[in-house]
Amino acid sequence: MQFLDVKTDYAFKKVFGSSASKEILISFLNSILYLNESNIISDLTIVDPYNIPMIKGVKDTFVDVKAVLNDGSKVIIEMQVLNHKGFEKRVLYNAAKNYSIQLTKNENYHLLNPVIALSIVDFTMFEGSSVTSRFKLLEKEKFIHYSDDIELVFVELPKFNKTIDELTNIEEQWIYFLKNAGTLDYIPKTFDQSIQQALDVANEANMTFDELEAQHKRKEFIYIHKSSIELAEDNGFERGMNRGIEKGIEKGIEKVAINMLKEKIDSNTIASTTGLTEQTIDQLKKKI
């Protein structure tokens, strides 16, 4: 068997956002958001269900799924594979925008329903070893809850390093699925039934030619994008190192020249020894 990598292509939306994904999505959200809690999702409606994506015009490095829960809450689930400047602000902005657009003119504020922004990211965002982080509005010193109406939840996949044999609950199984589905070649019998169903959806054997072509183009696009960023970072680091070495050499030469000046050695000798100009040497004299 071969499964699509749900981190890097539209398989994420096919698994969690298709018209037949309701039970899969309910299991996933209950495991990530409400594990061992009383607020359990019993039903939801998937907004904008998955369709075979158009290859032309693919330009984003994320894909999202939106659902309205049985209590009226809206959940925005996003898979983001590349970090970028302003990402944290974009997550908050999208959550706030989805919160504010619920009301039409003259409607009462009490009609507003909570919004949860769940971001699964393939990079590290926060310090510490916690894979999942949750943010709400709290009083700064006493941590009094102001409101639970906007909640930001982040799952950092690089921090999760457990093997299949080390998984202890359904939340860990789901995170393992998100991170490693593309490397599996079988459906583990130890996985929860909903995750086995998700793997069945992600099985390339069950996809049409158009879906596979779109998925592979998507993966290729993101791979090129990621490689370009890594190359730019490497080049920037190399230039920075070279510039740092140059600065270090300059400082070292200046220090030698200052020591020579302190020994009352004449400027011509210092210039011929260090390669510094007389103007630079005159400026160094002012530092003594």
C-alpha cells in the first residue's frame, strides 16, 4: 500500500473535508480538542467540501477545512507546511474575522458563537517540548478567563517523535497519522477505526487519476517552494559568515595597529605592516 502525505497536499482536505469525512473529522477534533474532557462533539457540518483541485494556479502552501459543530461553534483546521513572516498574526486575524462576520447589521452580540483555529504546522513555533499548545483570552496576572469565544490551538509536528509502539492514546495516533501517513505501507491494526478509515481515504489505490495528478503536482510545488527557502537561508548564512570573518579580521588588524601606536611606532611602518591607510591610522590614534 502507498498513502498520500497529508502534510503537503490536498490529501489533507480529502481526508478531513470531503462529504464522507464527518465521522473521521469528529474523531480527530474530539481527540485533539477535547481528549478526556466533557465537551465532546456529537455532530458537525463540513463547510465547502473537498473537490478535485485544479492544478493551474496552485500558489498557497496551506490548505484548510472549516466545520460548524453541533453547538454552533466554528472550527478552522489548517495544515501549514512552511513558516512565514506574520503567520501567527494571520491565524489570529482569520479567527477574529470568522468570529466577527457571524453577525449581520442590528443583530445582538449574544448570538456570536465561539471560533476555534486549529493549526497543524510542520515547523517549530514555541519553546518547550509540548506538541500541542492552546491559547485563550486570560487576565494577565491572575489568569482569569475573559472569554473562550476565540481559541487558538497549534500542533507542532516536528516535536512529535514517538513510534507506533509508543503511542498511548487516540490523540497520539492522530498526530502520528498526520506526520507519518506518507511513509506507511500498511494500515496498523492497533489504530482506532476512524484513523484506519482515514488511511483508507488516503490510500492512493482508492484515488482517481485526476486526484493523484493534482496531489503529486501539489507535493512537487511545495517541495520546490521549501527547497528554495532553504537555499536562500543557506546562502544568507554563508554570506553572513563571510562578512563576520571579514569584520573579525578588520577588528584584529585594527587592534594590532593600536598596539603598535601605543609602542610609538611611526605611521608609515604601521601602514606597511597592517595594510591600513594613513587616514584609518589617524582615526585609530583618536581612540588611544
